[in-house]
Amino acid sequence: PRPPRAAAAAAVLAAALPGAIPYHSLINTSAESDTLALLPLWWLQENVVGLDTIPVVVVAVAAAISLLFLSISPRYALVLPAVCLLWFAFATERIERFDHGFPKASVGALYQGIAAPKRDWVDAAVGRNADVAFVFSGTDPTHHPDTLWENEFYNRSIGPVYDLRQPSMGGLPETPVTQRADGVLLAAGKPVRHAYVLSEEGVPLAGDVVARDKLKGMALRRTDGLVRIGYRVQGLYPNDTWSGKRVTYTRLRCTGGVVTAQLRRDPNLISRPQTVRADGRSVTFRSNDDAALAVPLHPRNGVCRAVFTVTPTAVPGPIDPRVLGVHFLQFRYAAP
């Protein structure tokens, strides 16, 4: 039953309202992930008509379907779902094969979290039934945790997620942890125990590296049974590699060994030679080449320390009043 007035009002509204959609602000890269029904219109805009014409095309097609709705006899009512089916078939084909379609968008999105040759690179290294924890650094609360989401999705071995600072966005189950004096991570006051741990390479976790996703800076480590911080660094500016005059490297649960600091100077800041000293050893920069300084570690009560002193230092200027020495790019530890 189609009462004339009600049916005519429904048909006019159904044909007119799609013309009010702001296609110029919706047909863009965000449609690749959350508005797939706009992709066929995106294809039309790039290959058939201009963006300003899209509302006209949509309203014209909607008007034709509305007239079909008003005029078709009940005997041929199945034509209406058939028309819808044809549109869905066309839309699906464009969503799958268009240059901005779903598969290409998925490949791009995957790369945001995993750049290793295999999506399940963690499982490939330790097995799908391995006991792997994920330690989330939480250094930037506004950053999308793609490395967490995608590695956990594609690797069955990854289980609990532990937060060093704040949890990741999305409200997924995660466990906050604290650090004991010896670096062991505690959850609800109890030590966190897992055979392997995955995190950003910048998180100074203890353990031998089993596998890496180098482009994304992710490292899978084999623990000694406890998930713990392996070392701490003081004297670097927050979220930076710049040092001040002194940098202290502290190795926890240490029995000795050697730590090698990879260094880089900035000749635009200081033109004359700079020297970095630690434990009677030194390296002097006379150019902008990188340098390395290896320092033996001596345990005291299970803790080893190496203190690096940089001379001279400089202040860039009133805009940046920090006292800067050299860049400490990384620390490499060799066990005894």
C-alpha cells in the first residue's frame, strides 16, 4: 500500500536529502577507512564528473529510484531490491579495485604498525604458543598505538599489555605497572613474569634481542623470567638525544661487562674539538663524524654505573637556553 500523499512525501524527501550531504568535505582519505559507501562517488568524481556535480548526480539517481518506487506495480516489486543489489555490486567492485579502495588503504594502514616482511614476525620467531608480553611506553598519549594494535592482532603469541605510563587509546584491557628499585616491573605489587617481551627499542628493557622490526623500532627480547628495566639514563633532555654536561648510565642487576655509547656532535653549535670522558677513557671530536666510547662496568651491590662528561658545552641562544653537549644516539651493552 502506497497512500498517494504519504508516498509522494517519502519519495521527495528520499530524493532530496542526499543532496544536502557535504560531499566536498567527506570524499577524502578518511573515507577509505570509515565511509566505504562514498568510494564509488569518489571514483565518479575522479573519472566521470566533477566534485561539484556529485550532489546533482546523487539527487538525479535518487529521484529516478523514487519514481520507480511510486510507479512500479506490486507484481514487479522485486525490481526494487534488484536495483539495490546492482548498486551494492557496483559499489563493492569499486571499493575493492579503485585506487583509493579498501585493499590499498589496508596495506597502507598495516605499514603504520608493521614493516617487517611477515605480519606475524613475532610468532615466526618464537612460535604461536610462546608467552609474549607487550610493554607500552605511552610516551605520547595522542599517538595512535599502531605498533601495539597490529602486532597484537597478527601475532597469536602476544598476550598481556602492560603500561609504563598512561594506557593506549581505545579502552582495551591493559595493566598498569610500576618499577621496583632493581628495575623489575610490578603489576598490583607482584613481579611481571613472561618468557618474552615486545616493546619499542627505546624502552630500556633487559633481555637478548630475538627479532626486530627495524623500520618501526620494535624489539622482541628473551627475558630471564622477569620483565624488567635493564638500565636507566640520566642527563639527556626529555624525548631527545641531546646531553648536558654529564650523562649517567646505570645498569641494574649488573655483573659487569662493557657499555658503548654511540656519539655525535653538532659542529654548528661548537666549532672547536669536544671531548667525552668516562672512567679514565675519552674520545675527542675534531669533525662532525660519529664516535663511540666503550666503558668497562664495575658492579657494586648489583649495580653498574658509567658517568660520561662532555667538554666543552654551549647554549644555543635565548630561544633555546639549554646547556648542550653532544648527541648520545644509543647505548650498547656487552655482558661479561
